[in-house]
Amino acid sequence: MRKETPVTELPEDDYRRVWDRFYEEFAFRPSVNPTTWPAIKEPAASATWSLAALDDDPDYEGLERLVAVVRAALASCVGPRGTLFALDWQHTSYRFSPQDVGGPGRPRWPLSPYPDGDYYIYLSEDFRLGSFGHPWESSLCLFGEELLAVASTEVDKVLGPPIRRSGKAEGAQ
């Protein structure tokens, strides 16, 4: 992966393979209809936050903090040689090395954990951890025990407590 560039577009065959696996493993149901949300089967080790706290963020300080926290946590979890998928529903998707993007003289991170008009997904190559941004529910799901351990406390500080854990509404039995 680190050969020529730290960010590469997924070729068509990889794009189809990754998306097919995502649809199957996460029971992905894209929809603007609230009765079908959440749009994925949220894993047992997951937490989902509402992004409503960012609605009144005129200087984007909260958004910038959220993005920085999630990106740093993802990079930490995949390690110095790891790669991630950056999936943009029905658009170009990428494989990239998070250790080699962002910062001066480096390519930008593809996409954002914040869903800006479409589903934005970061996934480790083995699908064990990642993020799922839902643009219509205005939510962010982080999954994978390691990612949650690294990011949850800081995400709580930006967004408040999760609305769901392990796919269940907070307070639900």
C-alpha cells in the first residue's frame, strides 16, 4: 500500500467486493426513512452518537475536534503499517494509509467521519473496527472494542452521551 501513494481509489473489482461484504456483514439498508434506521446492524461493540451537538457550532470547533479525535483513534488502532477503506456510498471509495495522510506536505484524508450529505464509512481491512456516518439520522457510529476504548471519552466530550450502544437505545433493555 505504501508504494507510490498513501491514498488510492479502489479499483472496480475491489470496490464491489468491499461494498458487497459491507452490505452483507452490516445488513446495510440505505434509506432516508426514519423507520428503517439505524441503517446498519450496529455491532455488539459499538456506540452511536447524535451529531446534533454540532448544529450550533459556528466556528466548527466541535466538528474539527470530533474529526481529529476519530482520525487519530483510527490511525492508532490500525498501527503504523495498517490501511483503511474510506467508503462514500455510490461514489469513489479509497484504500489509504492513515499514518501517511494529513499534515503539511501530505495528501488529505479521504472523506471525513462526519457524513456530509452521504454515508461516509471508515473500515479496517478486516472490518473489525471503523465508523459509520449517517447523514439523514445525523449520527456517527464507532465500532470495534479497540476503537471505542481509544475514542469514546473524547467523542462524549464533543457530542454528549451516545444515543445507542450495541445497536440498542440508551436505557433500553
